[in-house]
Amino acid sequence: MAVHTDNGSIRRIAFFFAVVFVFIMFSSVSEIIGTVVGGRWFLPAIFGFPAIAGVFLSDGLARLRRVRTSYYCIAFSLWLVVATPFSHWPGGSVEVLLSFFQSQFAMFLVIGGLVVTWRECKVILYTIAASGLVNEVSARFMGMDVGGRLGIGLTTLGNSNDFAAQLMFILPIFGLVSVMPRVPWVVKCLMMVASLYAVQVILRTGSRGALVSMVVTYAFALFRAPGRFRIVLGLFLPAIAIVMVLALPGEITKRLATVYRGQTDGGETIDEATASAEGRRYLLDRSVEMTFKHPIVGVGPGQFGGAERSDAGETGPWMQTHNSYTQVSSEAGLPAFLFLTAGLLSAYFSVTKVLREARAQRNFELERAAFFVRLSFVGFCTSAFFLSLAYRFYFPALIGLAVALTTVWQEITSGVSESSHAAQSSPKSWPPPAFHQPLRH
């Protein structure tokens, strides 16, 4: 039997809403519309709620339960609920919790619970790439230059570091579309240009965490990529990157240099970038300290800043941990941290398993998809080490993609198994349907 048993029409309708929801969440289009037209349009809710309803009405929860990775993501989300009553400020944590379940956790549900076929999986991946294009165009025409650093003005991506981290998520998806078969060459060329422009934009944000993430992702890709991709990565990308770095404004180059140099201007002064790095090290130390002071339920989701100020007896603006992992451990306790890291690791290894099995079965399309999704894991999870993004939609989206790829592979292998069994019992049924045949480069 096939792995899924759902009401097909309901799921297909819900999947349409899911695609639009994913596009809205990854792109800045909702905020741009609100800025230009005025008012709040509630687009994530308008498209998200029907998609979530479709998960419950089409056996989406049953599909999620078949993949062990889902349990860690659900356990992490439920532990946020457990931690909220013990919060430093329960009211503030409730706001964080409501936002998380309304939009962020929904990304995991709709991707992992509604994607069944390989075609649907590709639609989701291509939608993420399309949203990245929208953000690049927005950066080009609505870019906000603060201290020489680039962000998308009047949106949540106005924060240069957050914008760079999102691009580290989407950049490998650009690469995936550019190498997929049956994609028009015009689209492939567009994705290649988008990839190069994404690298330039990431550098223009002046995000040192994103720079570290790019280096780590590049090294991982160089080590893990197939032969022909490894040649391109080894010969061409370093030269392109050097040209892009040389073209950066002086203040951006100076800021990025503090990744490996603690002082600038010949060591005579400590500039804003160095002071920022020192502040982040302090916050990292404080978040670790707070984790062990409140190891079970933390100080409450979203409440690190208030608890830190209270402990220090200070007043002023709230600070964040600037580390998504200690953000979770200090605000929701070590159990939440363990659930989140277990979920991410389980998702990563699930994608790795799909990659290896698809390669063994010569299913090259799915193999490529798994490879580039792994790059998204590496790129974003490295960036998250320097930013407070634990309650945004990125982690649920990564885990949802892992569940979707696993579900798709289960569907394909189940179909192949059924076809083989039918062939043995009835010779007239051979060969199996075309989509079960190995895909070619």
C-alpha cells in the first residue's frame, strides 16, 4: 500500500494555500504591501489557517508521525508551553508563544504534513527560491543603508544580520534550481545570477556570522559535492568571492576583518564592530550562566533581556542572546535545547539518508535536492549560532523539508516495491510506471 491515505482533494486545496503561505513567510511581500498600501493585511493568517486546517483534515498528522524527526520538533514546541508559566514575565512569553504557533510552527506543519509527491516537494523548493528573488529585488530597490550595511527597509529583514542569515538558507536553493533537469535554461541562468548576487548582498550586510557561515558552507560543499560540482567550487568561486570582497565599501571590509582581528586601525582603536563582538561574547557568557541557573524551564520564552537586566540591576533596552541555541537553553531550559538540537540533527541525518538511498537508486533529482537542502542546514544553522532566531520559522521550515523529503522517498520506494511485486505476479504489468525509473542527469 502507498504510505499516505488522505482525502486527495482537501489536501491539494490545502497545499495551494501552503505554497502561498511559504512564499509570504520567506519573502517580504506582506510587509511591503502593508507599507505601500497601508494597514495590516494579515496575509500569513489568511493563507496559513486553511493550510493548517488541511493538515488536520487530510491525515497530515499521520504523515508527520511516520517520521521520527517530527516528534522532536513537536516536543520542543510543547516544552515552550511548559516553560511559559514559570517565565520572568509570563505575559511577554505568552505573546512569543502565540506568535510561534500562529506562524512559525505552522511552517513545519504545512511543509511536513502536506507534501506527498516529488512534484509537490519541488514546488515548495522553487517557491522558497522565488521568495529569495523577491527579497533580492527588494534589497536592490528598497535597501536601507545603516552604517554602510544593507537591509530591506521597513521590514523584519531591515536587520542586516537577519537578512544575511535568511539568504544563507535560500542560497543553496538557488543552486538547486540552477542544476535541476527540465528547468528552462532561462530560469537556470536567472538562478545563477541570483546566487552570485546573494553572495554580494550577504557581504554587503556586513554580517560576520554570515561570513563565517559562508566559509563553513563552502568547505562542506567542497568536501561533499560530486566531482563536477567540486571542480566548479574549487576553481571559480574563490576568484569570484575575492573580486566581490575587493568591491566592498571600506567600512564593510573593516567590519568583516574583526572576525579574525580583535582590533582595527592598526590596533590603536576599538571601533563599533569590535565593541559589538565583545558585547556578544558577554551576552553568550550570560546566556550560558542563566542556562545553568534555570536549567529546567529557563527564564521564559523571549525573556532573556528582562531577566538579564533584573539580575544585573540595570535599566535600558533589552538585549538578546545573539545565539539561537543558548537563546533556547536560557529561556526555555535544557530540555527545550535538547529537543531542538535533536530535531535538527535527526532532520539532517534523515536528509542524508535520503541522499544516499537516492544515489544508490540513481534517482539523481532527489539526490540533488537532498544535497542542497543539507547545504541550507549547514548554512543557516551556522548563522543561527550568532543570532537570536530560535522562535522564527527557519528551524521549523528546515525540519519540515526533511520530513517532506523523507515522505517523498517513502512514497517512491513504496511504489517501486509495489510495481516489483506486481511484475512478479503478472508479467503484463512490467515495466513499472515511468516516474519510478531512475532519473538521469
